[in-house]
Amino acid sequence: MRTTNILNEISDGKLYDIEDMVKADTCGCNGCSDCCKDVGDLVVLTPFDIYEMTTYLNADFDKLLGDKILLRENNKITLPYLKMQDKNKNCSFLDKNGRCTIHSKRPNICRLFPLGRVYQDNDFKYFLQVDNCPEEELKDVKVADWINIENYNENKKFILEWYKFIKA
């Protein structure tokens, strides 16, 4: 199966559950924002991401559309994506110092990095992406602490339903 081969190429070869320890802690990123550049095709926003952003910014979706968010067709469905800006293709939510202006309410996929998800049998596990973060010595952290999502079980249920919807 090609998916397994790709996963082995981009990960440490292990799958993690929410309570597992993983070498993912960047210790604050030290001002780095490399993972927030030129990733527009990868950051599909969920309805919950949109809700969190609009509530946090006290802004309507229409206000964010165009400047911060783009709509793109994906498998005949129009979906919202984070917009990349300027010649460096920085995330539209980065400030002039390269810091995220919505960090506490950043999209789910951003919250995971350098972790990713692999879906299997109406569930998912996490994997550690290798060679994507310039931090050389990532520290051990519990997956739950790293992603720091309130109401994890409800969030997971939503993510699985959204994944099924997108794949249908």
C-alpha cells in the first residue's frame, strides 16, 4: 500500500495515541515560524477552526475571506484554506515578527505540527513528521499536552465525522 510507504518516508515509523509520549516539543519554537510558510495547500480549515477564529477575532467569516482565508474546490467541494501572503508565502495570521496572532485558537492541523494524523477504521493515530521542523532537539511530550485541545473526545468525534464527510 502506497500510503504506508509514504508514512514510513515522512515519519519516525511509529503511531501514537493521545496518552503516548513523543519527541515533538519544540520548547516554544524560539521565534521560528518555518512551519507557517508555504503550506496553503495543506491547511484545510474545518468548520470548528472557522468558528474558533471568527469568535476569537470577533470577526465575521466574510471579513476574513479573501484577506486571511481562501475558498478552493477540493473533490467537488468548496472548502476554506488558510491564505498565504507575500513573496515568502507566510501564513496570513503571522505578525511582522513571525508570530501567530491566533495561536491560542489556531487551526487543528497547525496545533498538531510536527505531528500528523493517519486514519484507520473510524479512528486515527498520530505520527511524528521527521525532517520538517528545523529544531534539532525536540523534547519528549505527551501527545495530549502537545496538542492541548479542550474537550478532546468531542473534538475527536467531530474530526472523524468531518474526515468521513470530506472523503465521501
